[in-house]
Amino acid sequence: MGGYATPSGELVVVGRVDHQVKVRGMRIDLGDVEHAVRRHKKVRDVVVLPVSDGEQDARLVAVVIAAAEPVDERSLRQDLLETLPRNMVPQEFVEVSAFPLNPNGKIDRKALAESV
């Protein structure tokens, strides 16, 4: 958890600093999944998000930017299953041309989640 202390010494917790989430009862570090997806030769960049429709458990969605040609989802999934546990392999892959950025130039994960 991240946080800070106020001048009076009160500790204020602002949430997780890393990108760990709980999906189907398992804690998953999204950075580990992103690293594995990014190693695929046809992927230039990726952001992995937990997406929930409110009625079911969250599912992992990998939003990818292809390196040159479209990403073959089947091939990518097979490669990931060789290095990641099944529960860490994204259930869905969405290809985009660019990630939305917030005013300070970082990837806007909230806007990206709303678009998938």
C-alpha cells in the first residue's frame, strides 16, 4: 500500500502502488503478465487490465499494440501457457493502435478499461 503521513502524524493510505489484483480468488501481479505478453515477437507493447461487468468475477484483458502485423491470439495464448499459470493468461486480447495517455503522459488505465 502507498501512503503518507500528515503533519499531525496521521497515516493516510492511498491504495496499492503496484498492479496486483485478485481474479477468481487468486492474487495476480499484472506487471508479470504484461512482461510475459511483451516477450512475444508480434507484440510491441501491452497493458493488462482486470475487467468486470459487475455480475461475474473480473477477467484479465490484454490490450496489445502489434509490432508489425496483427497478433495471432491463438499463438500468443499457446506461448503464454508455456510460461504462465493458466489463471494468469488473459481471457481476452484486444488490439489497439495506441494507448490513451493522461495529461502527464502516462498510460490512462481507467480510460483504457472503459474502452474495452
